[in-house]
Amino acid sequence: MKLKHLLQYDFIKAFEKLLVTDFERKLFVASLRNYCTHGNSLRFHNFAFSMRELVLQVIARKAPNNDVMKASWYERESEKFEVTRRQQLKYCAQGVLADSYLDEDILEDLNQSIKDYLKEFHFFNKYTHITEKHFHANPKKFYDDMKYIIQRSSEVVIEIDSMENIVFDSIRDTLQENIFDYIIHNFPSELDILASNVLVNSVSPEDLTFTYLAYNGFSVFVSGTVYVTQQYGKGEDFTELSEEYPFNVSIDLSVSDPTDITVDASGFKVDNSSWFGLEEA
């Protein structure tokens, strides 16, 4: 089969879409060119070896060694390698965030996913090792195995993103209670612009949005409703009203400690426009 025809196959195009850099795309084409060198008994083994290296290039692009070593959870675990493949995959999923961002169950699920991934990755070995049995495989088997390797390689690359989803889908649930509790117990007690005396009766955080800032941790935006009692006058002129106002607050979390929450009172923004609109009416 000629290379130009092979490049038109849907499963080839599907894998190519997962590649990002020019080098990755060039290496993929070179791998296919190996497969297309008819007459070379090693053409399939060369193809399989090149595909394994391509997947490793994708992992290295997603988790460069220098970046992995900057992660708060990084500790050298191999005498031979500064960064192991397990740590690269952990970085792909978790980035530089400390393990304390994850509850025990999620951390266990992530570790198991990495372990399963590494075990599955060994499927390449079956095709890269040269044995007499597979030295002269028939063309149909070559094609079937080539297609399997590319489709499995697609799954391997996609699985890296699924591990990342395990982490980031859990962060909101893991941290929400702690952040909401902080806001409730640290809401500014004085809103003097509304009345001579304002009592904060309750605070109801309702929505939380995370923005991942990589080495700077997270920016967290929380919105909700604050319920207050506004008091006016003294003696016979004393009046109090119960009101509620939407509020929002932004919180920055470090990569190393998600429980380190500090917000200045000025960081709480209370929308009291409805009250002043009522006064004018």
C-alpha cells in the first residue's frame, strides 16, 4: 500500500488530529513510511517502534521533565531517571497541584488509572520485539496489527486527558465545602452604607467557578446571597428591615495548600443597587 493512500484512511486521520507539534506529525508520517517499505522484513517492527516513540513524545510534550520537577508533590523516586513515566502521567493529570487538592478516594483512583495505563502501554512490546515467529508475517496480519496499533495509540493519548478529568472534575467537590465555610465565617459584618446599623444574619454561597492558573494555583470566584437586618433610628423612631443582596468574592489558592484562604474585607463585593432603587421609588 502506498503512503499517500494510507494517509486517507479515517483511523489515520483520527490519530493525526491528536498530534500538536510539527515534529509529532512528521514522526507519524515517517512511522507510516516505515510500514510502507515493502520488501523490508523489519518494516512492521520499525513502524511499531516509531509509534511507541511518538506516544512517548506526546507524553513528554504534556509533561516536560523540568516542569514535573517543579510540582509540589515531586520527589525523586528513581536512581536512573530524574523523572519516571509514572510521574509524567501524574503531572499530565494533576499538574503542579499538591495531593491535598484531592481527597483520598480520588487520589487512589488516579494512582490506579496511572498503574493501569502503564500496564496497557506495554502492548507495544509485543510488536517491537523481533522474533522469528513474527519476522515474516503475512500482509493482512501486518495491516490488521498496524491498524490496531494506531487505534490503540489514539486511545492511549485520549486516556491521558481522561486522567486529567478525574482530577479537575473532583476539585470543585473537594474544596467547595471548605471555601463556602470560610466565606460564611469571614463575611464583613459592617455594611454601613445601607443603614446606621446592619446585622448580617446569614450568608449563602451558591455558585463557585475555578480558573486554573498552573504555577499560580487557582483563582476561585464565588457568588451568593447575604441576608441582613438594616436598623434605623432610636427609641420610638427605631425601625428595622430584613433585606437580601447578591454578593461575589474572588479567592486565590496556592498550588501547595488549598486550605490557605485569606480574603480582605474589601474583596467582598455586595450589590446593593436594588436597595437604592427602592429608596428612590
